[in-house]
Amino acid sequence: EPEVTQTPSHQVTQMGQEVILRCVPISNHLYFYWYRQILGQKVEFLVSFYNNEISEKSEIFDDQFSVERPDGSNFTLKIRSTKLEDSAMYFCASSDYGRNSSSDTQYFGPGTRLTVL
Amino acid sequence: RKEVEQDPGPFNVPEGATVAFNCTYSNSASQSFFWYRQDCRKEPKLLMSVYSSGNEDGRFTAQLNRASQYISLLIRDSKLSDSATYLCVVKRGNTGKLIFGQGTTLQVKP
């Protein structure tokens, strides 16, 4: 069964450093997402991406965050200057519908655990 | 008020028990509804979509009441492997954004 993959599985960084989290969505999917989950809290939407542009972003997704689809397979989340509160599990997801379908399914990758020291 | 509310539990039940989880959502513009399952420190995985007519998948039955903005999940004949956190999720808007509840933790004991 096709699956979303993410690398690295765990990233440790110093506060103020830049990190890039990588995702390879399912190959025929067109809609891509990033979510995060702080330990013990709910999963929160960060951003959705379609047709090489952001279609929606949350309040969390401020100027320190950016997303990119640099080639036909990768989808990346960059945090320019990490803060302690960015420590969380970051999940990438993809789907083959997304806009007007009520039957679309988002498939999640295994996540990257980001620890900011 | 949280947009999707769930009783966090934990629900501790013996094997073979029937257990029900409830969820309410506050935004009447919500379009699609799902139950996801999340094992400890793992990604959410879709358990089932939820339709107004109700739907069943083996031991799992989901119901949606749009008038009350209420979603339920019933698990019959609980197995040890059902132990997990069950996430109530709604989709709103035309970008596919998913809004998650806090999750309800189920522990099935032998």
C-alpha cells in the first residue's frame, strides 16, 4: 500500500537554528498538508498546499514557517529560527481530493519529532 | 469553546465489552466527519468516515447527527488491540483542513 514518508524521524536543534522537515507524499496525490502535535495535546493544522501554492494556513504558521515542493516528489516544511515552543511532532499528510469531495482521505506520514533545546 | 470536543477518558474496559465515544462540534459549516485512531507517538490513521445515515465497519459503528452537531463511535466486542486514542475529526472549508478533537483514550484489559 502506498504511504507517506517523512525524514528525519527525530531532529534535535538549538534554539534559533533553521530546520527543514521533509516529506514524500503518495505519488498521485495533489493536496498536501502539515500538522503538528505538541506532546499531550491535540493535532493542529498548520498549512495546506495545492497547485504549488498555499491554500490555507493557520495562525500558528507565521513568518518563521514556509513550505515548498522543490521537485515532483518532496514537500518540505522549513522553520527559519526555531523556538522552544516549536518542539512537537510534525505530521505531513496528502490526499487525492481535498476541495469539494466529502469522501477524501488524508493519509499521514509517521511524523518527525522536533526537539528544540 | 473548542471546535471539536471529546471526553478525554480514559475508558478502561474488559475484553469483549461494548464502548461508546461521543464528540460534539461547534461549527455548523463542517462538511465531513471522521474517526481516526492514534497509537502512542504514532501518526493518526483513518478508522472510518462518518455519514448522516450511519455506517458500520465490522465491530465499529459511527453515527452523525447534524442537527445536534454530534458524532459517535461504538466499538463492539472490544479487543486488546483496540487500545488507542480515538480522534474525532471534522473537515471544514474547501482546502481539506482537518480539525481534530483532543482524543479519547481507550484501554482494553484482559
